[in-house]
Amino acid sequence: MNVNVLITAIKANLFLIVLVDIIVYILFNKSNKSFSISNILIKNAIILVFIGLTEFSFLQFFGSKYISLNPNVVKHTIIHNIKDLVKDLKIN
């Protein structure tokens, strides 16, 4: 793995974490402390784990077996099917 890309990704994630923390803190203070930050963090962590597991499972079982089609084969098949359809319409 490219070390520069890894460092940039870590910096971006840290920046976003700090930004989200600041926004949550500001909203918490403006709301007269009417909600629990720990409750929100726990619920969001649970949601994040389930979304992560779902995405990981999907990529492992379905995404890893994905084989892209050759566009030329698709075009050839469409043209061949259209020619067959036109030929069948002319006969009838």
C-alpha cells in the first residue's frame, strides 16, 4: 500500500472526526443539554457496525465474484437479436 495515500486517508478521517465532534458539541450546548451524547454515540456505533458487516458480507460474497461483460459481446448480441427479430417479422 502506498504510504502517502495511507497518511492522507488517516489525516482526512481525523479531520472529519474532529469536525463532527465540534458540531455535536455545539448542538449539545445549543439544545440546553436535552439529549445524551453517549446515547447517540452508542446507537450510531451499533448502526455503523451493522452497516459495515452488511457491506463487508456483500463485497465478500457477491462483489468478489463479479465478472464484467465485454461491451463488444453485448453489442454483438443486441444486433444479432434485432436482426433475428426483423427476419422473423418479414417471414410472418
